[in-house]
Amino acid sequence: MDELTLLTVNFIVAFIVLVTMAGLYQTSKADHCLIHWSLAGLGFLVNSAIGLIYAPLGLPYFLGPPLGNSALIASYLLLLSGVASYLAKPVSWRLLGVLLASIYLLSLSSFAQADVIHRFLLSYPILIAANLYTIWLLVSSRQAGLRASSIVLLGILCFNALQLSLRLITFLLDQMQLTAFSINWLLHTIGTLAVMLFMLLSMVGCVLLWARKKELALRQLAETDALTGWLNRQSMAEKMQAELHLCQRQRLPFSLLTFDIDHFKQINDKHGHSIGDTVLQDIAWLGKTILRDYDLLFRTGGEEFVACLPGVTPDQASAIARRFKNAVAKHHFNNSSTLKVTISQGIAGTANAYSNPETIASLQQQADHALYQAKQQGRDQVRLFAATCS
Ligand SMILES: Nc1nc2c(ncn2[C@@H]2O[C@H](COP(=O)(O)OP(=O)(O)OP(=O)(O)O)[C@@H](O)[C@H]2O)c(=O)[nH]1
């Protein structure tokens, strides 16, 4: 491949990267990482355009290497800031601007002008550092479900950091006159191909990350009840089963607490549907404050809820339910002391999920039965399956 063809292909690849990222940004403007990655595509495009036209058009030096280098470094930094924004970390545009201006001014220095290797020596450490920091951000991220989708980006970042480091070492050895070295055509071609590969695969990696986050957000939306923020029935059995299995393996207790607002139809009829909605929201909020973050909370029907309490014995669940009952009694629904709301609660569970195995279906039946008893015996009650408590 001759140089012109290589640089033209490089330009086309950069153009594809820019168009893809900008297109995605247009469809999803709330995802700020896409603006960073689109600008990274623009940086790649400017870098490749300068590579293509600098010599043929005989541009002045300040419009050539300094601009091209700064554009390439900007791409790496924007890739990094895009990942930071994706992971909800703060990003400083001002710092980015100051860094790039300093790099441009440094590229105008007589040291940088003297030799292409000098310019590499100035820019490669920054490129490597940007790659390594991006890798660190991805690896140290604790966001669930993103590990597998970051493999492509991690792979290309590692490869790129490695090839840049090897090239940097070669340049340093040359500067120390330990090797006789010159930028020949083969090395130039390999360098351009590496940039192309990096552009393409980093774009694929970013798109995969973005798509995975979208998928997780959609899944969460589909599984969440819009009114209360609690989970809906969609994946209830599957999620509870997973928790029960964990408790069985670890020989832990496991309990289900099911509850239902008493005479909710009357509340709706007397105060209106929107006040009824507020009551549902308040009950869900109170439940959330009483229960642990780890507990799984479901709204299973109109005014029916289930809390899955891993690691909690039925007796402990009864104590929690009584706290919940008291909190509901004290709460001023709709900021009024006249709107009285009570709940009935049914509990089922096992003190040791391993030695006393139960299925989710049987525990649910038992908890429903206990709730039915609570309703039958006057409502505003807590009932433990096969036992009576108040
Ligand atoms: N405001 C509001 N009401 C709802 C919603 N979903 C269901 N409902 C109402 O909840 C009421 C449930 O009534 P019932 O099943 O008779 O239960 P209840 O009146 O609480 O009686 P008990 O459970 O026996 O104490 C119905 O009137 C439904 O219309 C909702 O999202 N918002």
C-alpha cells in the first residue's frame, strides 16, 4: 500500500468513527459519554486529515504536526473522559482545554520542531497514560453487568498501550544512541495501521458499552413499578429463587413478608384515586425505610406487596413487620391526620434454608395464607404462618 492510499484509508476510517458516534449521539442526547466519543472521532479525523494534506499542500509547520499531534492526544483524552462520564465520574472540560493548549504550544518548541522522534517522545507518554487511566477506570468500576461488555475496549486499550510503550522504548534507546534507528516506511505503515485499528476497535468497544447500559436501563424499567419504584412481578419468581438458593447454600434463614393495604377501595372512593396513589407511594417509601437495601421489594398487585428477606428468620421478620405497622400508624398520609391507613401483613419463612428446604411457591402460599388470616381476624395485624402473633 502506498502512503497516499494508507492515509486516505485512515481518513475514511476516522470519518466512519465520527459519523457513527455523532449518529448515536443524535439518537440519545442524554448519554453525555456519546458527545465525548463523537469529539474523539473528530480528533481522529483532524489528525488523519492533517496527515493527508500537510505535505501535498505544503502547509506551515504550526498547522501541521502540532495540530495533528494535539488532535490525536485530544482523541485519547476524550475517549478517557467519555468512559469517565459513562461511569458517572466528574469530567473537567477546562482541564482538557488547558492540557491540549499546553500540548500544542509544546509542539511548537524548537525541540519538537527539530525531529519527528522528538514529537513522539513528547506525545507518547501522554497517550500511554490516557490509555492506562481509561483501563484503570474500567477495571475498577463496580457497576454491575458491565464487565463482559467492556472486554473489547479493554483489549484494544491494552494492546495500544503496549505497542505505544514498545515504540517509545525504541525511540528512547535511539535518543540515547544505544541503537541506530530511523523512521522508515515499514515503521510508519505499522504506526498508521495501529492508529486505524485503535480507532475502529475503540469505537466498537464504546458502542458495546453504551448498548449494554441501554439494555440494563430498559430491563430495569421493565422490571420496576412506575408508581412506587418497587420491582414488579415480571422477574419476581426468578429473583426470589436466586436469593433462596444463596441462603440454602450458606445455611441462612429466609423469610417472605407479604402485605396489603386495608380497605384501600374505600380510601380511593372517599378521597379520590390520586390520593390513593399517594398512599401507595407513602406505604412503599415507609417500607423502604424499614427494610434493608439488600431486601427485594415487589409490588405484586394494586395494593399488594411482597418483601423478600434473605438472612432473616420468620421471628425477626415478625419484629420488622411490627415496626412497619407502627410506622404506618404514625405516618400522616397526604399531610393529614384524618386519613387513617392500616396494613395487614403475613409472614412465612425458614430459620435455616438448608436443613428445612422450602420452595418459593410454597413460601408464597404460606405468606398469603398468613395474610388472609390477618385480614380475617380484623386487619391491621401481623400473622406468622402456622403461628399467631400480633
Ligand atoms: N389509587 C389506586 N388504586 C388502585 C391501584 N391499583 C388498584 N387500585 C385499587 O385498589 C382497590 C383494591 O380493592 P380491594 O381488592 O377490594 O381491597 P381492599 O379495599 O383494600 O380490601 P381489603 O384488602 O380486603 O382490606 C381497588 O379499588 C382498585 O381499583 C392504583 O395503582 N392506584
